[in-house]
Amino acid sequence: QVQLVESGGGLVQAGGSLRLSCAASGIISSGNNMGWYRQAPGKQRELVAAITAGGYTDYKDSVEGRFAISRDNDKNTVYLQMNSLKPEDTALYYCNTAPMKLFWKLFFAGRVPGYDYWGQGTQVTVSS
């Protein structure tokens, strides 16, 4: 059974850091690509970071160099380290599987993921 539980969000000042965690039972152990997504009020959900089973990573341009995705397959957990946070990073953050690596750029550019199941997400609010 798939279960996604995100945690670690909060309120932080611009320039601050947060580390998000996602307990992804039923998904990560099967060697899937994993991703962190976010949805800001009034906007579509978007992919911001992705990682393959082997640890290859890529990022949306606006978070490149500030965010770092990682995974611990033994713990069925995916992490997102977020540094130098900006007010425009304010959103509800979710984890889920990620598409095939060759499609990542399309999703970073705004293609909306069509997954049926999502966790509750974790809210990140960055004040200016």
C-alpha cells in the first residue's frame, strides 16, 4: 500500500533554511524515481526536484543551487534541503514518484503531474 507522509515545513525568514522529509512507503523501495513538488496558492502543482534510484538529481531552474534532494532507500525516505529561501518559495510541498528522467525538463517547465494519489503535503512559508 502506497503511503506518502511529508513533514518538516514551517515559517522561516527569507534567507533561512528548512529540511523536508517524506516517508514514502510502498514506492521508494521499488527503485522509482522520486520528486518533490510544490503548489502555491492559485498556481498549478509543479516539480521542483527529482532523483533517480541511483542518485542522479536535477532541479527546476528557480531552485537550482539552493535546494538539494536526497534519498535513503533503507529508510524509505526522501529529503529536500532548502537553503537561501525566498518568499516565492512559499507553497505546499509534496513528494511523489517522478517521471522518466528524459521528461524531467518538461515537468520543471510546468507540465502538471497527473498522479491520482498525493499525501497531505507540508506547508513552507517564507517571510520577507
